[in-house]
Amino acid sequence: MPLRHLCPALALFLVAALSAQAADWPQFRGPKRDGVSTETGLLQNWPDAGPPLVWTATGLGGGYSSVSVAGDRIYTLGNKGNISNLLAIDRESGKVVWSSEVGQAGGNLGCTPTVDGERIYALGQAGDLVCINKDGKNVWHRHLVNDFGGEFGGWHYCESPLVDGDRVVVTPGGKDATIVALNKMTGETLWKCPIPTRETQAGYSSVVVAEVGGVRHYVQLFNGGLVGVSTDGKFLWKYEKLGNNTANIPTPIVVGDQVFSSIGYGRGAALVKLKADGKNVTAEEVYFKQELTNKHGGVIRVGEYVYGDTDDSGQPFCAEFKTGKVMWKRKDNQGDGRGSVSVTAADGRLYFHYENGVVALVEASPSGYKEVGSFRVPKTAGPSWAHPVVSGGRLYLREGDRLYCYDVRAKG
């Protein structure tokens, strides 16, 4: 029934409910795993002191997990002692509702949880993959090393699980089960896919979905490079120029039949074009650009351009997606932000979270780096590496064992 046929109060309620649902950020890099929010009506400039602080959540533990936002809860991971915990936080007050043990800590990183209805999926740093319900009770548990012979690098595991239909897809690494799919309700193994490469360690990236020529499949960046795997667990394609690196972290960007993927440590980024032939898919390089190297702050696409930090230098870039042509790079005198930059985007603006705690609002434009507001988040221990999140008109910034919530809605 059209909304105009409903009573005004009910229509208003439904609109608000639909808006709240659309404003959720239920997994790493948002609903589409691209780091871009579809929200509008946000501040286009910030006052000198930054947007108003709504609340601060404390006692979350260490690590660099970002947050997922769904319904009335926010979810993140934090380390206390040698244990990694999944925490649920009240969205309105910032109070911790519950904390549930995931497994052994290690590497001090921390995945971002994935919310699917009444269940939350999280991967601990030592390989504990858990499904926990909204009350904080464990539903099932698998271990990527013990159950699948998984192999990880020096910073252990730091992947955010992908929930796709009836399954959870993760990357244990290793020669026998490089990527696996599990039944999301029970944790039962649906398939295991070995990737034919010499380097089979898991990276720190997260799986995304691609579809080309009617072939829907999974794309992942791991230590062996960029790969594609069918939804029934068959190896499809690989691009090895991005492999054999110290650590592969940024999540790939899929746009139609093209995949953009960047890696750090001075290596660079590539755009590959996918082509389907029946059930088979091949990948062909469009370009490889060393100047688009990105370590762990991530790269996002807004319109025809991509934005991200140059490695972890604190010099964000803008480049044309189709060609890799660099349009601009920030200079040190263009703001107070220093060190590695993580990024998200919303309502025509970029949100840059610098390692030194400075957060800058920047025009998403190829014409140049232009800040339209900045402020410094109160820091705790360690660098500011957690990715920023914009959801429901609020900006969430994780700093060590604290989470800050700011109101970024335009007023009036």
C-alpha cells in the first residue's frame, strides 16, 4: 500500500524505520563493503571545534577494530589481557551492553564484526571464528588453524567475515583450504577451496562479491595475490602481481567487471578486467600503478575517482579509477593530520582519520585536496588506525579502548 494511503502518524513511523534501517553499517566498510555511505543531509562544513560529541564508550580493550552498526547496537572487538572479546554497545547511550569471549588475542589488530539479523560473526586474531547471538551467547565456534590447517602472517588474522546468503566466507590461508564457506546457522563446512599459488598465507583483507557475465563469485586479496573463487568453491582466476608482499591488507573494490586492488610497502595498485566464458572467468590487467600504493587505511571510490593514503605516509591521493592517473596528493602544509590515513565517504565528503588523531572533512573532488573542517580526537595509547564509520547521522571513531560518537547531521 502506498504511504499516502496510510494515516500520517503511521506513514511517518514507517519512513523513520526505513531510514534507520538504511543508515545501518552492518559490516566492515558498510553494506556494500566499499567504504561509502549513501546518507545525505550531513554537515558540509565543520565548526572550528569539530562536530558535537554525543557520547564516549570506554573500557573496550585494545586493538584497531572498527565498528558495525545495526539496529540499536554497535559491535566491535577489543583485547583484554590475552583474550579477544566481542562487545555490544548501546547505540544511543554508548554503554557496553555485553562482552563475549572470542578467543586468544594476538597481533593487536582485530577484525570488524559482521551483523546478520540476530547473529554476529567475528574472527579472533588467533583464528577463532565465532557466531554469537544478540544476547551475547555463543552459537557456534570454528578454528581456522585447527580445523582447516590455516596459515597466517606476523600480525595473525584480521579479516572481517562475509555473510552471503546461507553462508559465511573467510580465508584460513594454507594450501588445502585457502578460502572456505561455512553454513552460517551451524558453522558446518560447505566447501574448501585451495588456491594454486606458492604463497598461501592469509592476508588481512576481506572477501567481496563480484558478478560478471552471470557468474557470481568471491574476490579476495591474500598473500598469494588477487583471486576469484566461485560460489560453490571452485578456483576461477588469479592476479599474482599483487602477491608475495609483507602484508596485503586493503579490501578490493569491485565495479561491474573491473576490480581495483591496492597493496602497501611501496608496491602499488592494479585494475583488472574480468571476462566470463560460460562458468569460467579470466582476469586481464588494465593498469598497474606504483604510486597508488596503500598499506592499511583502505581505498574508496566516489564517482569516477578513488581516494586513499599513499602507503601510510599521511599524503592522501585522488586518482582516476579507469586510468590510474593521479589527480592530486596532499602536501604536509594542507592540514595538521600526520601518519597513516583511513578513509570513508558520505554525502559528497571524505572523512580522513589520521594516525595522530586528526580527523579531516575533505571535498570529494579531483580538483585538489580541500579541507572543510578538522578536529583532533582525544587519543589513548597507540596510533589511530581504526577506520571511521558514518551511520545514522553520526560519526564513529575508535581510539584504543574508547569509541567516540559525533553528531554530523546538518541542522535546520
